[in-house]
Amino acid sequence: MNLSRRTLLASAAATPLLTGAGVALGAGEAAASPAKLRAALDYGNTKLKAVAPGITSFPEITRAEKWTYVADGGWIGGFWPGTLWLAHLDSGDAQLRALAEAANDRLAPRRLEPRDHDLGFLFYPSWVTAYRLTGDTKWRDGAIDAANTLIQRWNPVGRYIRAWGRLGTPGNAGRVIIDTMMNLDLLAFATEQTGDRKFLDIAIAHARTTQTHFVRPDGSTPHVFDFNPDTGAAIGPNTVQGYSPTSCWARGQAWGIYGFTTMYRRTGLREFRDTARKMSDFALSVLTPDHVPVWDYRSPLGANDIKDSSAGAIMACGLLDLSRATGGDRYRERALKILDGLTSTCLTTRSTRAEAIMARGTRNRPAEDGVEVSLPYGDYYLYEAILRVLKPAQIAKAIGL
């Protein structure tokens, strides 16, 4: 990393931060109580009922606490309808369901576009959840379309799903990212629904490639790993979102924890459960006392650097799932502490302007794009994590646990 980029990254204020709830960092030692989690969901439901009727696009990131949008959904388009579906699941509010269905419909063109790997992010929280909750086969069939589109990005020589770059172009043709672990469940769903093993076989092979090349001996991971797309030969680790190729971007680590646990649940292959445990143990060993992750676990500013609340919400979901997979309470206890940190220090409850539910997210720290903001996936995974605690049977039906 060059000096100018180091200087940019070191420019974060090292003074203690206060959150929307007005609680100083370091206050989240207790596990979140059911009452506290219920209050957070009630706050979210109230916020969505006020804000969602005026939204006809896909929230991407907040600027000055107001949502800005990406018309075609970008990579995040599934999280807005996904949040509405989960809020409807919790509240029973018919308007939230109608808004979720309308947002789902706006995603329809993307199911046939193989321009990147994000089909799972787009269609699992939205269309798969809609099918599981309503039984309407149009959502199932569209999600299977998206799975067929995703496997067009499969490189059989390198045994990976290409993350970025349009097919037939050389740019990023050998680039794999840890995030893709979260897109594999769409393929598992397609196999479940069609009986065709090709989808799940690709998911397993990609997960094994990720396991082999991303996961370091200590359980940390880089954001990116590059391959020669023609021969499949490994080139080495890299990063776009992390501090450096040798650091550990917190949200990427959370994607991996969640993704490998899901792959264990779908396949019963213990290697994936063991990888999720290894990654979780690393992340938990470096988590700050407030239980809200810094944006990169190897940032030179350490605990004084800015947070990424979305990484905490994603990791809480993965840890709750991993607790079930391992039959122990340790991961669940840590997940509840993370949820306590998020609900104590990251909700937007003190703001009269905020349109989102959770603040203190970080989108792309190296690019200084989205620091101390709200993110739609932060809100979505906060909902999912809390529902895993308070309404396990209902969320299991919605997302196929």
C-alpha cells in the first residue's frame, strides 16, 4: 500500500464515537435481552412503515441520513424487498407485503443478466423468501432463472465462479472474492427445487476453492484471490475492500462465516462447518470489547478505527447458525453480545432525519466511499439476526434454515 493511501486510511478520527443511541463505545458487554431485541424490531417496523411507501427504487447507501438509490438494484437490490418481507413476517402488516412484492417485481430483469456474481444477493432475500412465505411459483421460477444465470460465470478450469467483469471480457476474468460464498445458497435452492445436481455441485466446488485459497492458517481471509483464468493456476491474494492483501476485511470475514455455515447445512460436509468455526474463532478473537467490528480487523488503527455495523449483523446471523450446527452455546452467546452492541450503539433512534434503521456502516473504506453511513444489507441482516433469536420457526420458513 502506498503512502498516500495509508495517509487516507489513517485520517479517521481516533476519538471515542457516540451513536444514535448516545452510548459510548465499550458499553456492550451484556447479551441482548429479548425485550431489547423486540424494541429494536418495533423501531424498525415503525421506521419502514413511515419510509417505505415513498420508495420506488432500491436504497443503496445514505447521504446525510437519507437513502440514495440505484435504479437497477446494483448488487444490493435484494436487501430492500428482503427487509420488507422480514418486517411483514414479524408484524403481519399487509402494506409491507405489498411493497415487498412491488420491489421484487422491479428486480425481474436482473434474473437473466450474467454481468456479475451477485445473483444470490439479489434473489435469495427477495424472490426465494417470497416463494417460501407465499408459495407463489413465479418467485421460485424466477429464482431458478437467476441460478441458471449465475452458473454461466463458472470457470471449470479454475473451479470458481468469476466475481466481476462481463463474460467474454478479460478484465477480472480470474478474480474471486470472499463475498461469493453468500451467493451459493441460490444454487442450493435451485438443486432443491429442480433435482438437478449441477447447481449444488458448482456451489460445493466453488466453496472448496475458496476454502483452499482464501482461509489462512489463523482463520483470517483476504477479500480477493486471483487466478489465471486460462489455466486455473493460483496467482495470489489481493483486495479491493480491505486494508491490504494481507489484512482481514471484517464484512468479507462475516460473508465467509455465514456462507460456509450455510454450505454445511445444505450438504452435511463437515469440512465447511470446520472452516466456518475457524473463521469465527479468528473474528471473535479480535473483536473489540463493544462487539461491533472495526471495518478491517488488521487496520493499523486497531480498535480506534471506524466500525462496520453491517459486518456485525452478518456475523451474528452466521454465529447463530453455527451454534446450531455445532450443538454448543458459545457462538450463540457471542452473537447475542454482538446484537447487544448493535442495538445499544448503532440504531438511528436519536435522529429525526434518518431513513434507515441502523447507522455506523462502512461501504468502502479504502475508497473513502461510505464511511459512517447506513446500508440496506445492514438493516436486512439485523432483522434476520433478531428474528433468528425471537422467532426461529418463522425465520426458518422464510429463508430455509
